[in-house]
Amino acid sequence: MMQEHRRASETRLERGRRALAEIDGQAGENVVAALADIAPDFATYLIEFPFGDIYSRPGLDLRAREIATIAALTAMGTAAPQLKVHIEAGLNVGITRDEITEIMMQMAVYAGFPAALNGLSAAKDVFGNRDAHTLPQTA
Amino acid sequence: MMQEHRRASETRLERGRRALAEIDGQAGENVVAALADIAPDFATYLIEFPFGDIYSRPGLDLRAREIATIAALTAMGTAAPQLKVHIEAGLNVGITRDEITEIMMQMAVYAGFPAALNGLSAAKDVFGNRDAHTLPQTA
Amino acid sequence: MMQEHRRASETRLERGRRALAEIDGQAGENVVAALADIAPDFATYLIEFPFGDIYSRPGLDLRAREIATIAALTAMGTAAPQLKVHIEAGLNVGITRDEITEIMMQMAVYAGFPAALNGLSAAKDVFGNRDAHTLPQTA
Amino acid sequence: MMQEHRRASETRLERGRRALAEIDGQAGENVVAALADIAPDFATYLIEFPFGDIYSRPGLDLRAREIATIAALTAMGTAAPQLKVHIEAGLNVGITRDEITEIMMQMAVYAGFPAALNGLSAAKDVFGNRDAHTLPQTA
Amino acid sequence: MMQEHRRASETRLERGRRALAEIDGQAGENVVAALADIAPDFATYLIEFPFGDIYSRPGLDLRAREIATIAALTAMGTAAPQLKVHIEAGLNVGITRDEITEIMMQMAVYAGFPAALNGLSAAKDVFGNRDAHTLPQTA
Amino acid sequence: MMQEHRRASETRLERGRRALAEIDGQAGENVVAALADIAPDFATYLIEFPFGDIYSRPGLDLRAREIATIAALTAMGTAAPQLKVHIEAGLNVGITRDEITEIMMQMAVYAGFPAALNGLSAAKDVFGNRDAHTLPQTA
């Protein structure tokens, strides 16, 4: 179930691009695109260090990594846009909606009920947005 | 691998005591004991809500729950004693030392290098303390 | 002046519902309603632990409890929606607008001027919203 | 019970010194003394703005002000030495030990259980230290 | 290049008004104006302490002071409106757009990539708003 | 005064080692050494990304970079060991003790007086430690 993260001939940037696409999908592309005119070098760092270095390491699977990230961003409470990207990412790597909801409820214990409530609100937005784009085309 | 969390006849306090013992072991007992003379009711709430309610829910296994908690406490950076308790707890529920180290390295991405360094320092203390209590009795 | 918080025959949920209604009024109902489709169990925990357990304890009156909460949420700066709910709650339990403003000004000392300014901005929104719903019906 | 905070002929520094002595007692003097060789001007600002300006304002009594400060510092979790000073200050202005414990327990709701536990630990230290200095001189 | 910060006959309020106008320009005026109906005394404190006392001190030039403030607000992540005011202020005192971008990128190291991304997003808004008001009047 | 940061043939690791030695000196070496047995890869990342990538960028001089870092770590209040390393680093790149003190006093405005007081306390420790190692050898 653990993908082979690293390929010998890849640069960090190539490996990071591959990891970013696998994990964050379109949401990751949007973050990179938004940096193009103000800090393009930062887009490169963002691909290289978090994705090319950290997420590509073999010692922890992507499911565990996204659980860690969703928990941390919910607890910190200062990263609403990034939390939404990683709720998407969590769903992309196989975490269920119910599991994401469990993580956020658990954060009430460590960061307080407001952190959990704001995390649940972000999850509700992401889930609702996904549903809006995948509704059955019924008449 | 998922233990049966809930038993019909248990109170929240009983269920919480059972979960606390399974997850935090002696470190959890110490936290409860330290509250005895200043806020004994808070020890009860601590057992009932986090452990009797949250950790006993079936929707997320204990391994995932401790990954979430270790990540959150490392990222927050304001809960050094509790982080150590949950590094112990993580080891108790089957997370490896290397996985804990991976979680902390990943937190550099979301909460900065100081948060990761302080998390690694806490892990080093816990690991060293465990080793000191399990050294082979060689002459 | 201290209401009798606890009644022997009540469950935590019943006691929490009573406390939530007394303290947060409609704003509390809205928080609970917003959780209905994503995390209904969390609505139960929110009523039971903060309101059924903590706010119902007799050792501190509701005025003091809301002063503590408004101060904490203003200082943390990560809980804007919850701060507004508790500004409402503070007014509900008898704290005056001027006292709320004093608390926020004081938070400049402990959490910095931005925290105080954002707290005052939240208060201004809540006060303005209240005024908009209670304007005299004059021709 | 509300002291007359302001006297017409006082400077901010004089008024602040009076308020600091009333509220923080010896602990406040120690903070000022520690600044003498590194940032004496900051000691002046500390007396003038928080104490000469804010705490001397008539719109909120000192009991309410210290409840707000103890709650905020407990929730923030980044100001352990200052929290201890204000637990002392709270006792000085008439808040009871049990009320301080209630405030900290309540902070579990807003900032998480670790914040509350660390606050209770600080309170235990301050209470114990007070007891050690006031034990009956029995043989 | 260091302006003479203090004039003997000025009050703190006068000195603060002068510093606020020089540093924050119109954005500072807007903050003060927004306080007029809810907490006018706080507007006075805001002018007196941060600007009349701190920013008017001769020991650090305004360029260095704004670098410090932009870095701190970006790292804290809880003061979005104030960060924008100080990006404006930084430009007012001679920090370039590229330097502001460098500061924010650096904050990824200390407060994580989300803090840096949100800081860059704030900078992009401020730069874009400036450009919108200074576009050449071409037909 | 701006060193030439980058050399064409250097790897990120080599460039980072050079920057780390120039900026943090012995304190930086100690951080790297402490990681050797628990997370040696993280020592590599720490050298490569913050120092090889960020601090080596030509768009902001090291004095400005250390002002930003000292301000951010003081304001965050969760990184006491790293703040001390960067007070050392600030002195290494030419920031004076008085300027460091000014930065910390200014942080009272943005992060509150406790953050400033704890920053000043860290500075006092670093300054005192430096003095203890450079005292004249008088009889």
C-alpha cells in the first residue's frame, strides 16, 4: 500500500511535483499558481522541501502523514486555507470523511472546542464543495 | 487490531479509566495523581471526556489518534509535558520511534523548524528515559 | 445572584441544554444546529462538557466565567466566531458593553494591540447587530 | 470595594507604581528589578501603560481584571512566569484559590486540556509557595 | 537617514501622532477612526504607547522596526488586518516589495509554510491595491 | 558588507554549512550535533533549507534577516532555545545588544508584555553568558 516514494534519477523538484500531484491534486496546483507573480522561488521551495523531501520519505505512509497535518492545522487555528487543502489531500490518500471528522473532534481535547468547531466548519465546506461537483445528473 | 472500545454497561468514567490505562499507562496515572489535591474534579473530567468519550469512539483507531495528538502538540509548542505523555502513549499503541521522528520532522513544514526541533528533543528525552529503564543487566 | 446550577435528577445533557440556553441563547442554538449534519455527536459533547459540566459548576458565577472566556478568546485570536458568541453571552449574563470593551483593551497588555483591535472589532459587530434588531420603531 | 483609581495630580508613572504595588505586590517589584540592567525604560513602560493606564481605569474592578488576565495567560500557554505573577495578583485582589482553579478548568474548553493542566500546575506551585511561607511556627 | 524622533516640548500624544502619520499614513488614520465610537481611549493608547513611546525611540531605525513587525505578524498568523497595515508601513519607510517577500519566505522556517503563504497572500493584496491606485491614466 | 551568498559550484548542503557557520557559529553546530542520534536527516534539512536556501538568498542582508527572526521568535513565545541561538546569531552579524533589546521591547506592542519580558530574559541570559566567557583575567 506504500507507494515507492523515491526514484534514483529524480531531482527533488521532480519528486516533489509528483508527490504534490498525488497528494494535493488541483488544490496544490492552485497554491503554486497563486505564487507565480509574487514569489515564484517560494513555489519551488514549497514543492522541494515539504513534498520532495518530507512527504517522499518512506518512513511514514501518506495516510498517517495527512492525519498528522490535518490534526496540526486544526489545532493551530491559523491556517484556514491550508487546512482545506489538506482535508482534500486526506480524502485523496484514502482517509474517509468520518475519520476527518473524528480527528477534528479529538482536537477539542488538545486545542479547545473553538479549534474543533472551526475545523469541522472547514470540513463541511470541503465536503459540500465536493458534493456540488459530483451530483448525479438526474432530471 | 481495533479493540472493542465500548461496553454497554460501563459508565463514562469506567470506560475512560480503561482507555487511559491502555493508552497512557503510568504517565496517565501520574497526571491524574498530580490533580488530586488541587482539582480532583478535573481529573474526573480528564478521564471522562478525552478518554471515556473521544478516545473510546470506534471511528478512528488508537494509532491514528496518537499520530494526530503527537502532531498537534508538537505543532502547538505550548504543551511540553503533555507531548511527552503522548510520545509514551504513541509507543504504547504501536507507533515506532522512527514514525514519531517522522511526524516531528513533518511538523517543520506546518509549524516551523523550532517546533520540530523541540518535538525531537522531547522524543529524545522519552526514548532515553525508556532505554535507561530497560538496559540489559550485564556485569 | 448565583443561579442554582445543578438539579439532582438532571442528566448532563439536560443540565447542559439549560445552561447553554441561559448563557448563549440563540447563538448557542445556531452552533448546535450547524453541527447536525457533519458531527451530531460533537454537538452532544459541546452541550455536555462545557455547559453541563463546566459552566454548571457552582464555584464561579456566570459573569466571572464569561469575563474569563471573552478574555481568553480575544487573547488567542484564533476563534473569531466563538468570540462573537461569547460577547453575546457576556451581555446575556449581565456584563455591560463598556466592561467588554475594557476587557479587550486590557488584552493589549497580554496578547498585543492586534489582538485587542480584533476583539474590539468583533464587539463592534455584535453591538451593531444587536442595535439593528432593537431599533425603536419611530416614524 | 472599588478603590479610587486615579488622582488628579499623579503622573502615569506614580499611578502605575501605586497600582502595581496594590495588585502584584512583591512579584511585581521583582519583575521591575530584573529589567534594571537590561532594559530600564521597559520597566517604566510596564508600570505606565499596563498599570498606570489600563489597570487604573475605573470601568472594570480589579477582581474582574485579574480573572481576565489569569484566563488569557492560561489559554495562551506562552507566559508561565507572568501567569504565576497574576495568580499571586488574583489572590491579592480577593479571588479565592478555588475560583482560580475554576478559571483554569474552564480554559480546557477554550484552549484544550494541556493549557488547563499547565495552568493548574502553575497554581499548585504558587499556592504551595504561599503555604511554605505562612506555615505555623510549631515545634 | 534616521529622523530625529523626539522633540523636547512634545507630548507623547503629539509625538505619537507624528510617528503614526509618518509610518502608517492613511492606514493608521483608518484604524484610529474605526475606534472612535467603540473605544476612543484605546485610540489614544495606540497612538501614545506604540507610536509615541516605542517607534519614536532612537535606538533602532524605522526600516528595522518595520522588518521586525512584518516578521512577527506574519509568524503569529492571528493579525491579518494589522499585517496589511504594516506591509503598507514597510513600503512607506523604504522597504522594497522584494524585501517584504523575502521576509515572508523566511518565516516559513520559523512559523511554517502556511504562515509564509498567508503572509505572501496579504502582500499580494497590498501590492495589488497600491497598483490599482497608481495605474497610468492611459487611454 | 553583504557577503557573496552563493557560489556556482556549491551544493545546497555546502552553501548551508557555510551560512550556518557564519550566522550561528558554535550554537548552530550544537543544534546539528544534538540531532545526530535521533534524526540525522533533519540536521541535513535544517542546513539545506533554512541556511542553504533561505539565508543564502541575496535579496535581504543578514542583519535584516536576523532582526526578522529575533522578532518572530520573541513574538511566538514557543521557541526559547531557538531564540537564544538567534540572539547569538544577531550579535554575530553585527546587531548590537541595544538593538536586540529594542526589538524585544517593540514586540510588547504586537505580542504583549509577557512575550517581550520573556524575550528580554533570554537576551539577558545570552549577554551574561557571553560576558562570563570574555571577562578580563585580572587578579
